[in-house]
Amino acid sequence: MIDLHTHSTASDGTFSPAELVRYAKEKGLSALALTDHDTVNGILEAQAEALKAGIEFVPGIELTVQWPTGEFHLLGLGLRHKSAELARAIDFLKGERNRRNLKMAEKLREMGVEITYEEVYERFKRQNIGRPHFASYMAEKGIVKQRQVAFDKYFAKGRPCYVDREGLDLEVAVEAIKTSGGIPVQAHPLSMYVSWGKMDATMEMIRDKGVMGLEAWHPGVRISEAERLEELGKNLGMVVTAGSDFHGEKVRVDRHIGFSAGKLKIQDRFWLENLKPALQKIHGGGSMEYSG
């Protein structure tokens, strides 16, 4: 059992990078990718812990890409270092995140909810503060009964405190990942809100812009949809991956490390037969260690 899509406290997960690796080991995983949102800050800690735990570790990231409908997230799997291009991409996204947070706090105050961005940052002290942290803080303060209620009432798309966020141009995101030694993989494609009638042509366009992989298996899709996406990825000559999008035991509780669509275990073939050979080809068969 493996997992090629997880998050730690370096972004919006609840386990530290080291805790996440130990948890993966406890659950019987043999390979694990850390793909925090718009940051590589947790990679070295997780990598060191994976070495001790005897787990194959895949250094990664999940970048936000500009897209007209839904959301477009691009995984970078197998990073070797942080290139200048990736550093610029992360800085851009950090600036956009801060702008969005300030605007959300302003909208909350307009609704009579007296919470500042500074308060939320002081509570969590993380670089990648976002909607999940605002929601958790509101639950702690008793403003809402549960974290999810904050999303439903304030932060989900179409709700009064939702703020659009600008992402990277796809070509910029692809270049940032490739110059860092990684493989760009389209995360949870159905989140783009593209109809099945247009999915083949859309994924072909995305592939032609340099995206090399497709995350077909994700807990947000049905088994039949995952199988359809896997077939599409294979037909397009893309690396097919699978992940849980795990954030922690108390966050998105429907997502369990090592499990994906239909609550099925993620088979090691997605690592041993799909992603690992592709990375070895790029890296010349050498070490996949991330150097920072």
C-alpha cells in the first residue's frame, strides 16, 4: 500500500511532516509522497523520517493553477531541489494567499465576525494560512459549532466570505516543477468541472502543455470514474497516479492515508510500475533524494 498525495502542517494538514511519515509506517505504507500546498518546507523533515522508517519517500508539492472553472491543482512529484522557477512560483502564490486572507478577514468583519488575519496567524503560526485555519479558529472561538459549518456558511464558493484566488499560468507551473527535477501530475481532474464530453480534449491540451501525469484515483471520485480516468491517462501516454489527499485524522475524515476512490487500498503498482520508472528515467537512475 502506498500514497502519492498527502499534506502536513507545512500547509493545511494536522500531522507534522515527521508525524505523517510515522503514521504512514504505522498504517503499513511502503511509499509516501508529501505534496503540501504551494510549499516545500516540510520535505526535508519528512525525508529524514522516511529514511529512519524504511519508507520510500517522494518529495512533492501541490501548486495552484489558474483555471476558469472549478479548481486546477498540479502535483509536482519527485522533486530534487527548489529551482529558481519554483521559488518564484511559491513566492507569487504566497502573495496571493496573503491578499486573499486579508480580504476574507475584511468580509468577516463586514458580517460582524470580529476576526483578523493576524489573530489566525498567531494561533497557527504557519506560512500557508488559508480557509481551513480560519474555519478551525472560528470553531475554537465558538463562532461556529464545527469547522465544516464555517465553510458551509462563510467560505465555500458562493458564500459571503469566499474570495477568488489567482493561480499560476499552467506553463509556469509545469516549468517550475520540471526545473526542480519533478514530474507534473494533474491532481483530481474532476475538480476542474469539465464535462466528460470535453474531458478527453481538455486532458490532451493539458498534456501538450507539458503535464506528464494524471491522478486518476482520488477519494473524491467513484471507482468507475477513476477507472475511466486511468484509461484516459494511459491512452494519452501519461503517468497514472493515485492518492488519498490525506490531511489528518480530524480533517476531511472521509480521506484515509493509503486509500483512494471507493475506499480501496492504493496499490503499489502506481509507484513501482508507473511513477518510479518515470522518475528514474528523468533522474538517470540515480538517487531521488531532495537536496533543498
